[in-house]
Amino acid sequence: MDNLTPYYYLLVALIPLLYLVRNRISRGSRDRGLRLPPGPWELPLIGSVHHIFSAFPHQALRDLSRRHGPLMLLKLGKAPIIIVSSADAAKEIMKTHDTTFCTRPRSSAVKVFTKYVKGMTFSPYGEGCRQLRKICIMELLSPKRIQSFRHIREHETLRLVESVSAAASSSSEPHMNLSKMISRYVTDATVHAIMGYRFKDQDTLVHYIDEVLRLMTGFTLPDLFPSSRLAHALSSTLRAADAHRDTVYVFLDRVVNEHLQRRRSEEEVGHHDLIDVLLRIKDEGNLQFPLTMDTIKAVVFELMAGGSETPTSTIHWAMAQLIRNPSSMSRAQAEVRRVFMAQMKVTEEGLGELSYLKCIIKETMRLHTPGPLLMPRQCQKQCKILGYDIPKGATVLVNAWAIARDPEYWQNPEEFVPERFEGNNARDWKGNNFEYTPFGAGRRMCPGMYFGLANIELALASLLFYFDWTLPDGILPSDLDMRETMGITIRKKEDLRLRATPHIQLPC
């Protein structure tokens, strides 16, 4: 019921009648003398919605920005949305006026899911939010903590290559579904680091988390018409979000309680997982805003959601691009095999020497920015950006995908060229180069960047070291389907099916 396409046609059909019984929605801010950014023409009631149904949002918004400029105003129903499509405008939002745009707007589905506790991602920017971010950056996702999970990554990566090897030796299938294997690896590595183990209902929990992320992505009718009781009553998304919230938190209750029981019994563990760290911080009690059990569960949910989506899509796209670009594949395999051939296995010590592999990951994230519109921001007070007035309360979306493909900043932007990231002048992903911000920038930059990258590097290096890769018979590299599909990240629409030929014997 919450699919906006049928509602769109219904509203268009009812426009004449609705126009008679309601005043036309006007840009009241224009009447107050503000110089708002330009934007496409609007229809009564639905605003600019009809402009973004022809393609995925990041693509449609890129096309609109080419006509209306790098700072553009859309009205989705009654909701004003500012679209940022240039590095200069992105810098203004995420650096110059960062404090003005630090708060996240919450969609109707997000409000339902975070009804009782908001965690870190959707907390209003303030002392409590800064405290949670500090805990994540200094305690949960610090380089030292990530390094402590090395044994988990190496164990799960070995399981991945064993699965590939078993599939490669099977005579029943001429090729394997690498996408499913990558997804399983990332899920297991993420859950293992957060919870300390893989539990029997893990797949069910991950399924519900995926469903929650799907519901939280995009706009629903109540977002377009927030004051409409009818829109809220009709929304199946809000009912589903309410039900899935309860289901997810039942699982998380069980997992956290198991950790509490283990701590009370003083059971010795070899390594502390992320839930252990959160419980320790809670028990120490040295915080201005004490950690509650609900906050811990909210943070665990965010870690699971954010820790799996980006690595899965990035490894998937990287392998697809390497198959399409044999010269890049050959160079990457030569580098990986040169570094690890002496020890005959891939370990984390040598990853620092894989400079070309890092370029591949960066180029993959440029072409296939995981979150193409980044996380939304909300303007907390009226301000000027590039000479335009941004009204208080407006939602701001940075089209990082469009900026990363803009020929003003990138030569041959639609081509896969990892070499563009070589040399001393190469852009980084730390939020310093606003033409390249796959993890965002500023005070609300993704705190889990290195947590995800660690899983990406080791898995990709292992796949390239142990196996040679080809497409199924009859398919040319140029024929590989590279169409996208949208979730919380940009995913490849079709699973990647490849043939693997063992090149190096697996370690015992």
C-alpha cells in the first residue's frame, strides 16, 4: 500500500477536485522575501514528486541538477528538500556550516522504529549524541579495537575461500553465485565482532534488520503529507515498522541478556566483543548521559545495519568491475600474489603493501557510492549557501554519487580507472575532498568507516590471491549486467555468477 507509484497516479487524477477544495500550496518562504534555490516546476499537493519517478532518485536528481544548478529546491508533497550536487555546495553544508546541518531529519518510519530510543544515527545533535559518537570512535570502532578483531576477519575470510573452493570443485554447477557467498561472509564477520559468536537465529535477525532498513529508506505518504491523518492511517509502512521494531528488539534483548548472564557468572572469554565493551562502559558509570540497556540495543542495531551493507555492496561491485576490466584484474592479482606468495596465505600484515587494491576499492566507491545521497541532514536555522537562503527545517540531501561522476572533477568519470587514485595528489575518503565523500564528512561522518574497510580489504585480497576468475561460457566482460537496484545502499541488480579456478592451495 505504501508504494508511491499508485498514489501518484491517484493524486494526479484527483488534482482538479482537490484544487477546488484546498488552497494551492504556495512557497510561503518566498512571500517572506527569501531567495530560495531554483527547482523544477511543481504540481498542487504533490509538489515535485512527479520529477523523480523516471529513474532511481540519485540519477533523477543528477539530471535535474544539470538543468537547475548545484543547489536545488524540491517540494515532495509539503516537505522542502534541498539537493546538493557540487563539491563547493557540499563543503558549505558539511564543513563551513556543519553545525547548522548536524541534525538528522527523521522520516515517519524512522520515528516509529526509534519511538522509544534513538541510538546514535538519529539522535538530535547535542551533548548526548556527541557522547555516543565519542564512545563509538574511541571505544567501539577505534583502530586498536578493529585490530583486535583480526582473528575474526581471518577466520571468516578463510571460510569464504573454502566455500568458493568447494563450489569451484563441484561438477553440478558451471559457475557459482559469488554474491551470496560475499553476503554470508560480511554478515558472519560483522555479527561475530559485535556479538562474539554466530547464533542460530542470526539469519532471521539479519532478515528483519534488512526489512527495517528497507522501510526506513525513502519517503512514504506520511512524509509527503505529515499533517494528514488519512496518510498515516493508510500507511502499511508504519504498521510494518512498528511490528519489525518489536521483533528486532526481542532478538536483541535475548543477545544482550546472554552477555549479561555471562558477565554475572564471570565466565572467562578470550576476546571482548562490542556488546561486552558497551556493557563495561555502562557499568563504569562515568558518563554525563548514562547508557541505558535500550541505548545499547539501539547502538547494536546500528552497528549491524551499517557494518554489513557497505562492505557487501563494495566487494560485489569491485569484483564485477574487475571482471569487466581484465587489465585491472591482472594488475591487482599480480600485486596480491607478489606480497603474499612467500607465506602462501593472505593475512592482515601485508594489506598495507596493497596500494593498487586500495585504489580499486576507492574507485569502486566512486562509481558505486554505497549511500548515493548520504544520510539526510536538517537545517537548524536559516542560513545562506552559495547565495541562496536555506529555510529552517529543510531537509538537505548531498548527491555524493552525482558529484563523484561529475566531469568537472573527474576525467572520464563513467570509466573504471583505479589509477586515478595513485600518486601524492590522490583524493582520500576522510572527508577532506568534497568531490569524493563516500562516508560523508564533518561531525556526522560515518564513524564505522574503518570497521567496514577492514572486512573489504581482506576478503577482496583473498579472492584475488587464491583464485582466477572468469565469466560463464558465452558471456563477454562487456556483456556483464551492471544495472543497479536500490536499498539502503546501491546494489548490483543481478547476482554475480562467476567461475573460479584455484590458483594457490588453501592453507591448512
